[in-house]
Amino acid sequence: MTSIISDDLKARFRVPARFAGIIGSVVMISSIFLSWSYGHGALDDVGYYGAPSPLQLFFAVLPLLSLTLLAVPLLGKQRLGRWASVLAWNTTAKTATTWSLVAAGVMVASIGFNLGGLVNVDPGGWLAIAGGVIATTAALFLPESPEPSLYLVKSPQWLQILAIVVLMALFMFGAAYILGFDDAGGFMTFATFVVGLALTLRKFGVLGWLGMAAAANNRVLVLSAFVVAFAFPFTQNGSDANMSIASQVLIFSATALGLNIVVGLVGLLDLGYIAFLGAGAFTAAILSDSAFSTVDWSPPFWLTVLIAGTVSSLLGLLIGAPTLRVSGDYLAIVTLAFGEIFRITMNNLDGNDGPNLTNGSNGISDIPNLNFFGFDFGKAHVMFGIDIGRFANYYWLMLVVIAVIIAVFMNLNYSRIGRGWVAIREDELAAEAMGVNTFGLKLLAFAGGAFLAGVAGAVKAHYDVSVTPDQYVFLESAFLLAAVVLGGMGTVMGVLIGATILKLLPEKLRFFSEYRLLLFGLLMVVMMRFRPEGIVADERRQLEFHDSDSDLADEVEQDLTTHRAHLNPEPKGWAL
């Protein structure tokens, strides 16, 4: 990216700019000890002098990082040693000051929105804005730092494991804290802080080092992630509202992971994927003990799950066999039509226009809660002195489903089948010329992804208590596709993050509900412009998106190769 400040100006003003940035950071930190609002109804009560609220303390972390990043390089290259080149001090300082200003702006805007105008913003808020402007402007005059190479620094295994455990603990705390916000302003402020902190750590090289540590200690990462996920309901004090959101996020994530096989690995555009989730849900509802069920047979749930997945996969074969000869826009149109045909068919299976299987538009309601070996998912239970409600029970069940789906996805991704899928995605003609059974593998992807969606749908039917055709409209398919693209096609963590964002934002930004599609559209445009590979980029796709710049592609490929070899290069030159 070309800088708006010339190199001559940077060389002339870099020292005064560094001190100006330090002053701006100190001003922002000092502002939290002043009142930010005239009144106590904004955010988490930021209207006190000398008593910073939790959100103000979180905000102060960003200018504190800015202060550190701007001040430490004053020690000089000799004292810093190799840390002068391993860490990107100047570039990271620019990111930290920018997001400090953004966070202050979000807080001030929230105060004005909640209290009826910016006139209700007290001196503390304006002081934070002024300090942010000073620090951000000053940081523009700093020379660019080389790319960070912290992940190449050798570190003991105990430190890597400790970092993973601390990261998982912070993740659980952050999730519990952000779900506790009923105020949209507080939610947006904390979300801005998290994004700013993540981008700052990424620029500094910390996330790269954590990625290396996670790859070297994969089992510890997986174990700690599921321990944290399992313990999450105990942080909610029996809150059904928050656990309901968490359960919906897991169901949405499980479905998106199935779509990730079709879109992310094979590269097929499926706009009717929600039909497979609906097929699994209707199958489970029909085979339940509901009084509105149209079938008198109610097998055990484990068998119902297999039947639901099989029905969905058969639908995948049914739609895939005649249509997978086409690709691109034509395949998208066909799958879009299939999704609508499924919804209309479910509406017509009411005994008048066809056999009575789904009760038409009324659907199947009063679906009973699951019961495993005497454990009733519909009743609250007390564990370790904490009330665990109905939604927490289904949350734990979906954790097991997610674990199975992730295991299936990862094994397929790194198997011969997965390599065949990737070959089809990159160049189908070349793959077919090399002997890859393109049609068979695409059909397998459609059936496999549909099976996973059917399994998630079987749990969703009991979670929702009722199933109706109107729940499975095209808009839901669009959101699933957006989660895959936003998070990162072909990745597991990226899809989980994308699904969480798209499911959590509408719940916490209800005042913006009428403009939800506008928000999602803007989010997708920004992502496609600045990070088309998604939040978590797949290594293959990262090279693909940069192949137009051969030098950058070679740099990324060399960087990945060096990453895997864990080399320890000589420090590069760096200018303060």
C-alpha cells in the first residue's frame, strides 16, 4: 500500500512524530479517568470521574499498546538486538493508534445515540478523540517496518502450550462478556476493541507465532478448545437467552461446515443448501413422538439422525446427478431452484395436493425434547451448583455433532478424496485429464455435505420444537454461503468464525434489524475488497488470490516454506 507521506517527510519528522504519538497515547489513557457522558445511561456507565468503567479499561489497552510500541524503539537497535527486526514496531503502532481512535469514536457515537445527541458527551470522550487524532496522525510519519518474523524465533514447548491455554481462557472470557451486553453500543465497543487488538497483534507478529505454536501442539489446541467450549455454559449463570444464541451459532456452524465441502473444497456454488438442513429437520420431526407427526414409527434418536442424514444425502444425489455436468452460474441457478422446489414441496405435502407428510404450511409442531438414558434435554439440571437449562443441554449435544463434523471434514480434506476435490476446484479440465473422476467426486461432495446438513437438521428439529417450510427460505442459504466466504473457504476455524459473526450480530444489533441485509452486504463488499481469501485464509487460496503479483506470491510461498522448516534467519536491517 502506497503511503500518503513521502519518505523524505518521514525521515525528517520521524523523531518528533514518535514523541507526538506518545503524547497522544498518554492523553487517551488519561481520558478514562474523566467522565465521558453527561448521565449514567450510556454504555456501562461511563459518567464518573476517577472510576473507569470496564469498557473504558478495555479501551485503554489499545492506547497503552500504542504507547509501548512508540516508546520502546527509542532504546535503539543495539539494546533491542534482534527484536528490532523480528517485530514490526512502527507498522503495528500505526494499527494500534488507528484502532484506538476508532474505538473512541464508537464509544462517543454510542453515548450520543443513547442519550440523544453528542451534546451529552463529557470532556473525557472528546479528550480521547483528540488524543487518538494526534497519535494516528503522528504515526503516519513513521517509516514502515519489515514484515514481522516472530514465528521463526525458537521458543520452548511449555511457553507455546501456556500461550494456547491462556488464549482459550481469554476466548471464553470474551465470549461470556460480549454475550452479557443488552446494549448495542456496549456490544459494538467491545467488538471494536477485540478486532483492533487482534489486528494489532497480527501486525506485531504475535498471531503468526500463535499459529506456529498451534500447529506444533495441535492436540493441546483441540483439547483446550473443547474443554473451554464445554465449560462455557457454566459462565452464563443459567441464562437461557445467551445459551439459546450459543446453540443457534453451533447449529448454523455445523451446517456451514457441510456447505464448506461443496463450496470451499470443490468450488461449486450451491445456493439451495438450506434444503438439506430442512430435509433432515422434517425427517426427524416426522419420526418423532409429536402428536402432529404423520408416521406412527418413532425410532431411537441415533437411528433418526442416520436416517435424516441419509435422506438429505439422497436428495443431494438426486439434484447432483443430472446437474453436476454444468458449473458456475448455471449450477447456481439450478441449486437455487432446487431450494425453492423443496420449500414448495413441503408446503404441498398436506394431504390435499399430495400425501400428508408435513401438514403443509403448518408444519410439525410439539416435537418432544430428546431423552438419552434418562437425561431429559428439556429439563433444567443443577451441575456444580449452577443451573443448566434446556438450551445448554442442546449446546453440549451440538458440541459433539460439531466435533464429529470437524473430524470428518479434516480427514476428507487431507485424504486422496480431498486432494481430488481441490484439483477440481483449481482446474477441472486439468484434473480430468490427469485421471481424476471429476463427476464422481463432485457427486460425493454434494452427498457428503448434504448428509452433514441433515444431521444438524435432526438436532435443530428438537431444538426448535417445531418445523415449518417457511424456516428454509433462500435467504438462509445466502447467509450460510456468506459465512463460508467471510470466514475463509476451505478452512474450519474460518467458517466457525464467519458463522458466529453472522449469527451473533443480528441478535445483538436488534435496533439495526431492518437494515441487516445492508450491513451484511457492506461487510461482504469490504471483505472482498481488502481480504478476498476470508478472515482465516487457506494456504492454497492465499497463493491463488495473490497470483496476479508474482513477486508477492513468491514471497508468500517462501514464507510458508520457511515457516514449516522453523528456520532462524539473521536479523534484517531496521530504521527507527
